[in-house]
Amino acid sequence: MLAKIMISGKIISRTGMHIGGTSGFSAIGALDSPVIRDIQTDDPMIPGSSLKGKMRSLLARQYADSTKLPAHNSDPERVRRLFGYMQDGKSGDGGQQMAFPARLQFSDMFLANKEELTEIGVPTTEVKFENTINRLTAVANPRQIERSVAGSQFDLNLIYNVVNKDEMIEDFETICKGLKLLTYDYLGGHGSRGYGRISFSGLEIKCVCGECDPEILDRCKALLAEEKLA
């Protein structure tokens, strides 16, 4: 590893967002589907795994030769090296699988503007009442889905490990493409109903460990601007 590059900024929820958690029990009148929460603050959060999984699937579809989403280890090479993969070993290595760690590391994202929401009298979550009707029996199936509210902001912090400086620009092209695709898709569940629309704000790139070629770093920063993410 040559250096570590931090990508920081904010994720802004443009619509209500549901990333599901679990409740300890299901009392009468309890929510059918609560959001995942930070155990220390009880505020909604975005697990790093949710962002990583969504970005990977979007990029795999973007760069794959087929419309069918491939298995993780069969993702396009530029996707695999960012998100990690396993590869079957050669006979000389005993045939054991070799692990290639991800170059891109994700952190959990916590609510950053609770005070602002509180000041204007907005709670951190809302309950969305929905109802489905069985077409054959006409029986209603009401449910309650909890969402973090539109306007919620979450701190974004990604770490990119510079392993091969010759591949760094292409890696950042892939990262920027993944972030851009997210703004036209959704994060969490129920996206076809309008949940989970997000945008990014104040994205910055800086070297936080080791040394990085300033010209390459400037080019990576320019990629954010080109994708209208900065």
C-alpha cells in the first residue's frame, strides 16, 4: 500500500429512507418494519455495508458485458479490485483460494443534522402507513414502515487504499461513477415507491496517510467536478 485517500462529505436524503433493522419484540401496534438505529443515540443510521452493496451492484451492472448480474467473483475487474474478491489458486499453490482485499473501505454513516431537524420541529423518523390489496380476495394488508425523514444528512467517510498508482485514476473514475449512479437510483428498501432518493454534498478528496502524486490527486478531484459531485 502506497497511501490512503479519504473521500468525505455528506449524504442527503431527498425522500424518506428505509434501511431495515429489527425490534426486540412484536407487541400489538408495534411497527411492522423499523429502521436500523445507532445503539448509542437511537438515531437512524446508514450501515457501510448498505452503501457498499448498492454501489457494487450498480457498478457491476454498469460495466458487465451481460444484462444479468454476475457473481461477485465474476464482476468486471475494475469493480472487483475496489470491492474485493476471491480467486481459485493455481495447482502450484495447493489449489487454495486466494483473497484479494478491497481497495475501498466503507464506514457506517451517522445522522449529522439532528439539532437542525429538532429546531424546526421535525423528528428524525416518520411512520409511513401503506396498504396492499389482494387482487383475488380483495383482502387489505395494512402495514407501518418507518423511514428516516427527508432532509436527513449523514456523514460520509470512505478510505481508498492506493495499491497501484497507475490504476488510481481509473479506480476513481469507477468510484465517481458509482456515486453518480446512486443519485439516480435509491438506497435502502422500497425504492420503486420513491423511498431512498439521495444526493451528495461537499465531497472532498485528500491524502491522509503516505504520499500521493499531487497531479494524480488533482485529477481525481477533477473527476468529482466532472460528475457534478463536488
